[in-house]
Amino acid sequence: MIEDNDLSVFEKILGKNNVLTEDLDPYNTDFLHIYKGSSKCALFPTSSEEVSAILRHCYSRNLAVVPQSGNTGLVGGSVPVYDEVVLSLKKLNKNFEFDPRTGSVECDAGVILEEANNRLAPEGYTMPWDTGSKGSCLLGGNVATGVGGARMLRYGSLHNHITGLKVVLADKNGSVVNFGSKMKKDNTNLHMHHLFIGSEGQLGVVTGISMCAVPKPSCVQVAMLGVNTYSECRDILQLARLHLGEILSAFEFIDGASMRCLDENKKLRSVLTSNPSFNVLVETMGSNEAHDKEKMDNFLKEALNKGLAVDGVQAANAQEAAYMWKLRNILPIAALPDGFLCEHDIALPLEYFYEIADILRQRLGTMATRVISFGHMAEGDNHINISAKIYSNELMAKIYPFLCEWTIEHGGSISAEHGIGQERRTYAQIGKGYQVDLARQLKRQFDPKCILSPYKMIDAFAS
Amino acid sequence: MIEDNDLSVFEKILGKNNVLTEDLDPYNTDFLHIYKGSSKCALFPTSSEEVSAILRHCYSRNLAVVPQSGNTGLVGGSVPVYDEVVLSLKKLNKNFEFDPRTGSVECDAGVILEEANNRLAPEGYTMPWDTGSKGSCLLGGNVATGVGGARMLRYGSLHNHITGLKVVLADKNGSVVNFGSKMKKDNTNLHMHHLFIGSEGQLGVVTGISMCAVPKPSCVQVAMLGVNTYSECRDILQLARLHLGEILSAFEFIDGASMRCLDENKKLRSVLTSNPSFNVLVETMGSNEAHDKEKMDNFLKEALNKGLAVDGVQAANAQEAAYMWKLRNILPIAALPDGFLCEHDIALPLEYFYEIADILRQRLGTMATRVISFGHMAEGDNHINISAKIYSNELMAKIYPFLCEWTIEHGGSISAEHGIGQERRTYAQIGKGYQVDLARQLKRQFDPKCILSPYKMIDAFAS
């Protein structure tokens, strides 16, 4: 437990203004207000050296620490479970170097995603990932979460963009280590920086990022299609890959139940008049407007002519495009007004992608107000949300562990992009076998006293 | 040392036909005939279970093992240094599952790269990486090497494509572990499979691969440009990114000395008549021929109109394109006829990319027959080759460690894509600091007795 002397040490390292011991609610409580810790202290380092000094002290005193970025995570990973020290990366945001000739970026981990985009835009570049929380999430948190999002289809995963990471370890020395480099090709050691992508702060604290930005697309197009069957949604995805090829940047799936939920709970009307059973949102990002328009036209014509789509609307301007994205992006909270919301984000091979929604509807019957399914279909990423009037153990027992076991049995992952955190901890080991032990060994190597973000993804002290 | 009893055990596991104890030269000698080990035995498992049984036995007997794929590596990483058992993955190639609706591939590590392409082509897909040795290199070796190559510019690195790996560890149980999954999005554990990409067989033996193939481009275009100065080569790269955007698939740099070497040693004439100081080969891969042609036309016109290129030729057909690539691809061996060839493959930030060639020319003077520089310029990957009449310690002492130290000082990597193996081992630690110790700890975790590929990238027994 933290003592006065610890606070003095922290104040000596950081200055009084960067040690918070009151009004800690925003740091103890997660974004969805599901998880609440009881930390007595939040620290705001402004450099890797300060992070190092903090971790050195916490190591020597056996104090648990939870690294926190924008605190926008959805699985309770960035808040304390008990009284862990909150190590906020918010103020570690001074450095942002950018080379407009190559797109390479070297920056502090506390830079806000949107701010990175704002800095890159005048130079004709953009960040290769995007997420709903871009206005407050931090790049270091993006890395630790292994953020997915919609643009992954166009630009690939974080593993494709991050070339190096500066990480502070919670070891005896608070070691500051530069993993990887700023070069895209570097085969001079184990590619260790990839271990920290998606690590949820279990192995070390990411304080600096070397990465590649991508040229800002000069043309962005958005369209929505109405579809009768899930099988035809798959056909349309194949058609989109064929016609839109290298400019296809998003293929979002929204089932009819999701659209009804938007209508009933949010008074948001679909842009399609046919009230279709399924909706897909298709986006392109390219470098040549005339070419991109022709590709989109050909795609839409063929989808309609072949009868795969029963309805279709293309956004005529940025405002219409924004409305289509609003429909999609508000879905994670659209069922909240029903009373209780159980959110889950799984990935499944496409042949099983939608089956689970129907299975859950049958299984839960009238216990659920609704089961809605939407997500980044091209990657099999299915956000499956179940709402009810109130929380009940009976409902949850019908959902879990069934949903996780079914997903693993069908070759999927029980957390596509949200991560494990506190929320999925109970199920994280299903089907994993020896991997779980190896992760635990890695944890102990990098964080010998296991003081980083305990009681979450890795159960470091299990036998 | 291997005893008769070990051979009996191996024969029991694999059958007599898959244990070779004679004519071992091809397995003891590397591709460039620089390194030669003295192994007494090469093993040819056909399944992960057999690999597991072999490693279990080698662990119990403290026998060192070198995993070997196509043996096409350029740094002596895949051959024994002394009498290590050669574990060839050649025959582990039965399984190749492919889903044409998503492009996902699950296959054995012993599949030849070209064969994978041949299987994918009829379904409209292709592998997202390419390399000169495609006719004999194996996918598992590509993963272990962290292969780069020209297509990385278009499709990204291996870290972008590989979603899961089956690995056999050299531990007590010969543990067979499935890291990652076949899903592109899987945030349910540490992303451990990335640790094996570029690991040079130091941590485990990759026996199975889950990955995503990419749609085969319907249009490929190649052009060569003559350029007066290196600075203008950089300008042309920026112009290519702007005009060719998402279809730019290669930007290869060839200096004048390289082109002269092709002429003198290989009787291969440039396609450009102006005998320029620098040459760039530009390739596009796209999905719409009319669009791609227009983009290439615009790019070439502007490069010439702006005076950045002094000369330019576009390949009119596949044959001409193949000839342009032949010029580039034969360069690694073009200086061999000079007598002695010192090959190096570094990555450098673009501002220093070419400086090193001129510095080496000055430094080596008449000791070198020639210094040629060519490579994947977009990633800063510079293949810098020095030839002389004969090998001399004096020449090598002028090159090393200077070349490595200069590269690190200028923010580069001393091995862009070839790796460390035996060749770069002496210099692998320059500028790495604590990373080297961490790699060693990882090595010991996954390979407790350090029997995998000793005396190479990781010096496991250093203090």
C-alpha cells in the first residue's frame, strides 16, 4: 500500500503538480463506468526518464502500477482493480518528429490520435489506423491495446506500421529500452517490439513510438447497400474486393436488428428505404478521384444488377458520408437505453460469422430484449451485443461461457480488438493450451515482480 | 556428439529413408559456398509430431540442431557451424488449405514459395511477398528469416500477413504450440507469433503457417528511369508515391556503377541509352488496367517534364518487364567475376542512403575493384557490394567494423533483410544495449538448453 513516503518520492521525481491524490474518479473509473478501482494516486510523468524513476521506486517497494492512456478501453484494462498506482501517459506528449519525404514518425506515446492526424494532414499524410475514440485515445494506448478499427482493411494491422518502440520496464533499473528502430527493414535482432503491440501494459510501459504514416487519400467514398441474406453479404464482399481492389478501405456489416435498434432507441433512420434484412457500408480511400469513382460505380452497378443488393445509396457529399458512419459508429451504445447491455467483440471465420447471432437469439429467447450484430466483416470481426431490461445472473449464465466456447470451437477469437482486460479474463485461456504458460513466463521475464497491471490479461501467479 | 544410438532413435521416429548420413554436402554448405559445417546427419520430418519427437530426443541428449529450409539464406544461418544435426523442413509440405472467399491460407512450413503461388494463382490470389529464391525457398524459412523483398512496398511486411504459427519448441516435451490463430484480429493473448518472424530459428522450429494471401493484381507495369543525381531519385520516389499511390509495388534503386558492372561482367545492356548516373525501376500492381496505365503515364510524364528523369522506358510487354527485373535481380552476383565479393545489405534513412557508397569508394580507393549500390530504396534498403581481385584481411579491416558503426550512427540497421546468421554476428550488438540481454533471456525461455542454431544471432551463453 502507498505510504506518505512514496508520495514524497513521486513528488520529488515529478513535481507536486504531476502527482494527483484527490479527485481520482476519472482515473479510477473506466470509460463505460463498469469498473471502478480505488487508487490513491495518479502520476503524470512527462518523459521516459521519469517513468523509469517511478517504476524503479515501485519495483523496490512492491507497488502495483496500472499504465493508463486515454482510458477509452472497453474491457476495464486501463483502470486499477484495487489500489494500484495509476501511471497516466497523458502528459508524455511533447515530442513529435515527422519526415514528410518518407512519412516516418517518431513521437511520444501520449500524443492523442486525432492530434497526430492534425499534425500530419498539412503534409499530406494520415495515421494508418482510426477508431471511434480518436479525440481522446493516446497512441501508446493504441499500441498496448493492439487497436483494430475500420482502416485495417486498407492499411493493415499495427504490426505493419510500428517499426520501433521505446519501452520502460518495471525491473530493478526501470530499464529504458529501444526495441526495433525507425527502419522498416531491420533484421538485426529478434523483432521484440511486436511483443508490446496488444500486450495491454503487461510487459512494460510504451513511452515512444517509431512508425510510418500513410499518404492521405485524396478521394474518400462511402455507400450503403441493402441485402436480403447473409450469404449475399459475403458475395458482395468478394465483389468489392474484385472491383475496388486496392482502394477498399472499409466493409462494415450491420444487421437488421441493429438498424431497428438505431431507429427505436436513437431515432436515427436508415438511408435505405427498403428496410433490408442486412446492410453493408462500403468505403474506399484512393489517390485518383476519377478512377475511384469509376471503380465504385462499377461495383455498385454489378451488386445491383446481379441482384446481390436490393437497395443502394452512395453518399453525395461528406455530410452524407458522415451520417452513414454515424449509424455505424453509434451502434456500440445504441442498445444501452434498453436497460442492461452485454457487449462482446469476437472474430469468426466468415462461414460462421452470422450464425452465432441467430443461435443466441434462440438460446436467450425472451430473456434478451435484442441481440444485435455489426462489425468489420472483412476481418470476421463481429460486435455482438445483447440487451435486456436489467442485468441478471441467469441471462449471463446463458451467454457465458457458451459464447466463448462456441467461438473457439469454430476457429474464432473471443476478443477481436477490444482485448482481455478485466472483462474477458475468465475466458482468455479457453483453447489456448501451453500458450498461456509461455505468456506467463514472458510476463515474469519483463516484469519480474509482476507489478504491472495485475489481475488482468496474464494471471502471473498461477502455477 | 551424435552416436549410433541417436541415429537409431531418429530412424525409429522418421523411418530409414528420412535419416541421411551420407552425401551431406548440400546440407552442410550454404548457398553462397562461404560457410561449411560438418554435420553427420540430416533429418527429414514430415509432421510437427515428428519434429517434436526429434527435438525431445535432442533435448535429452544435449544435441545441437540447426533447422534448415530451402538453404537459400545469405548469411550462413541455415547450415551447421560444427556438427549440429540438420533438421530439414523440406518434406514437411503436405498440408495446404486455402479459402478462396477470404484468401486465408493454412499450410505446412515446408511448402516452396513458388508452389504456394502456383496453387493460389488459379483462384485469383498470390503470395504477398516475393524473393529471388522463390523456386527453392520454403515458407517457414521466409518466416524465420523475416524475408523482405520488393513487394513489401505494396503489401507490407510479413508481420502484416502472418496471423498464426505452429511452432515446435526445443524443450523437455518438444512442445507443439499454436501461436496466434487464423483470424486477422485476435487480441486474446500476447501476440507471440510475431517473435518467431525474423528469429532465424533461435527460439523454435516453425512447422505451420496461418496467413492471408492477397488478390492477384490484374495489371503489372514496369518502367526504368535514368536520373542525374541521388537527390532527384528521392524526388522521383515522392512523385511516384503521389501519382501511383496505392498501386506502387516496387521502387528499386540501381546506381551507375551497378549498371556498368552488369555490362562488363554479365554483358547485360541497360534499357536506357543515356548512360545515366542513377537508375530507378518502378513497378505497379493494380486491379484496373486502364486506371493503372493512366496513373503510370501521368507519373512518367511529370518525372520527365520536371526534368527529374533524363531518360525513361516503359516495358511494352511481359518480356521487356522481365528483362528490367533481370537487370535488378542479377545484381547480387554481378560482381562475383571480379574475384572476391563482399556483400552487405543495410538499411539507412534516405538522407544517408547513398552517402555511404561514396564514402566507401574514397575509403577503399584502389583496394576495391568496385563498390556498387542497389536496393529497395523506398524502405531505405541498400545492398552495398564491394569487389576486389582477391580476399584480403586488409580490405576487410577497412570495411568492418566501419560500415556497421557508420550505419548505426546514422540511424540505420546493419542488416535490412538478410539477417545476422554467422555473417554479421560480430556486429549484431552495436548500439543495441539492453536489447541483446533481453533477446538472450527470451532464447533461454523458449530453448532452455540453447540447442537451436547455436553460434549465430543470439550468443546464448554470454554473461
